[in-house]
Amino acid sequence: EYTKIKELPSDLIIDGNLRASKSNLRLMPDGLKVRGSIDLAYAPITTLPTNLTVGRELRLWKSRIKSLSTGLNVGGRLDVSYTNISKLPVNLAVGGDLDLQRTSIASLPVNLAVGGDLDLQQTSIASLPNGLHVGGDLFLDNSLITSLPNDLRVDGDLHISDTPMSRTFTGSSGEFKKLIPGIKGDIYV
């Protein structure tokens, strides 16, 4: 436990990082702007403020956060792995990696754009939305994904081992790539 602070003041702008991992923090003001990173791992806070802006990483790993707020904008990596988050906001903006592994998220918003890698390993997501653009690698290993949308764009590699799709596909990764032309990198079946 680093601090006894339970609430942050309104109109707060933080030029650096907010490290509240294992803290008593329970409330952050709407419109909070943090130019660095926020670490809320193991923190007791259950909701994020609306219109939260984070310049770099937002780490919610193993936190008690139950949902992501509207207007959430993360310039770097967003890690919600090992949380009870079940839904992503429609207007979510992530400039870096998005780690959703071992969450109860069942679907992704249409036209989701992730600047870096998207990790959906061990999630209950069974299909990907139209308009999905991943700037890095797409990790679908050990997921329930059965097919890919025709307009899927992945600027990195596609990882689909141990999925219903990989168990039924018998061709080479080159043949698979012809089926989904939006994959720029390699495909790992």
C-alpha cells in the first residue's frame, strides 16, 4: 500500500505518471488527463472516469475495474487482461497494444482500430467485427474464433493456433492468406 489517498481532485492534469497500483484509490475525476502512464493493478477502484485521456499506457491488469468509460483515449498500450471487464466502449481509441486476454469480453465494437498488437487469447470472443484494423500482430490463439471478416486489416502477423479455425483449415498459410488479403505479415496456424 503506497498511499492512503482515496480520491483525486477535479480538473487534475498530470504531466508524468500516476502509479496507484495496490493503493486505496477509489475515485478519479471525469476528464482526468495523464500525459504519462496510469497503473491501477490491484487497486480497489471499480470505475474509470468519463473522457479519461492517457498519453502512454493504462494498466488495469488484475484490477477491480468492471467497465471502461466512454471517451477513453489511450495513446499507448491498454492492458485489461485478467479483469472482469465484459464490454468495450464504442468510441475506444488505443494508439498502442490492446491486451484483452482472460477477460469476459464477448464482442468487439465495429470499426475498432488498435495502433499496435491486439491480444484476444483465451477470451470468449467468437467472431471479429467488420472494420477491425490492427496496426501490429493479432493474437487469436486459444480463442473461439471460427472465421475472419473479409475487411479485416492486420499490419503484422496473425496467430490462430488452437482455434476452431485452425483445426478445420487444411491448407498452407499462403493459401489462407489468399482468403484474407488484409493480412500483411505471416500467419501462424
